[in-house]
Amino acid sequence: MKEMDRLVMVMERLRGPGGCPWDAAQSHKSMIKGLIEETYELADAIENEDPEEMMEELGDVLLQVVFHSIIAAEAGEFSMSDVANCLADKLIYRHPHVFGEKQVDHPDEVIVNWDKLKRKENGKKNRTSIFSGIPETLPALLYALKIQSAASRVGFDWDGAEGVVDKIREEIDELSAAAAGNAADRIEDEIGDLMFSVVNLARMYRVDPEAALRRTNKKFETRFAAIEKEAKKNNIHVSEMPMAEKERVWQTAKQRD
């Protein structure tokens, strides 16, 4: 695509002689933080259902891909074309039900088959665990979802959501017991177990726990903003507002959600 060629040329110019000193100074490692931030900004744009913002953030994520590809090309490792071809080859290989003769009837079958094909690929054949390849730097909720899903694909899973709900109740009881004994280490362990179980429940209902928590965070911010607005209207600080009044404003804001 000529648009992609233009983008690559712009980045090569920025990295080249007489270009931008900041761009020229970057490396794969120095770009990691930006890559993570841009991905989250794209996720936020998607959550906001804002096409213009989404287009811009997709561009910022694409910039990261092009930037890393150009850094690699300069080192004689691979190019943007190599990245695109590698991805196309992988998609064709992992979709034999589209590009081959494999038959599937349900999206879950696609995931199981995808996982089997993935394990046969070069560099993945000798992995010692089904969790190998899942980055430990992922956000904890997403990491929990990934390892639970991997375990589920090999048959280690709950029979249904009811069992997970019972487990959550059990974890709450264990947390209450730890809190009653003021056992700091046990409290942390039990909170972790409880959160892990909640991720399991989200998975059972096909809910992304990371997205669900982001949505709840936004609801909290919106409702609390109403409390701040009310405090400002009465010329007082939020901390000076009686709790009963905060709760009243909160409930009113909640009804507007």
C-alpha cells in the first residue's frame, strides 16, 4: 500500500542523517514503555466508542510497529515487509478451516485448533509448559485469564459457573478468617485467591475481567465527580461533606448510569 510505504519513508527520514535526534536515539528497549501506553490508549478509545480517537490511537500503535521494524532493518535483522509476511503466513497456517480443508462448527473449536497448531511451530515445540510464552509482565488480571484459559484448553477447568461462585464464597470466608486473626500475609494471599476466582467467574461468562474493571472504574469516577460538583456548588471541600450527603449524591448519579 502506498500509504504504508509513505509511513515507512517518513520514519526512515526521521531516523536518518539530518532527521530527528530523539527518533534516532531510540532503541527497542527504550520504546517498550511507549508501546504499552499506546496500547492502553487504544483500548480506552475503543471503550469510548469514538471512531476518530480510535483511528488516531491505531495510528500510534502502528507507529510502534513501524518504528521497531525500522530499528531492526537498520541492524540487518528484519524489515516491515518481513513482519507483514510473517503475520500473513501465520494467519494462513492457523486457519486451516479457511485456507485448507479443516472443518469447524464453533468458535471454541477454532481456539483449540489454533492452540494445537501454535505448539507445533518453530520455537514453540520444546516449551516445557502450557504457560510458556505467556508474558509475566502482563497486567495481573489479564495474566490470570491467560493461564486459566490455557489450563481449560487441556481439560483442567470447572464444570460451570456455579462451582466458581461456591469457590468465591469459600475464598471470602477464608479472607474473613485471616482478617479476624490480623494475619497480614494470609490476608494478601486470600485477597489474591479471591481475585483469581473472580477472574475465573468472568471467564465462565465470557467477560473480559480487565475490560469489566475498567468499566467499573469509569462508573466510579463519574459518580464521584457528581459528589465533587455538589461540594463545589456548596463552597465546601469534598472531605467536609457529610457521608450521608455523599451517599445521596452517589445514588442519584447511579440512577443516571
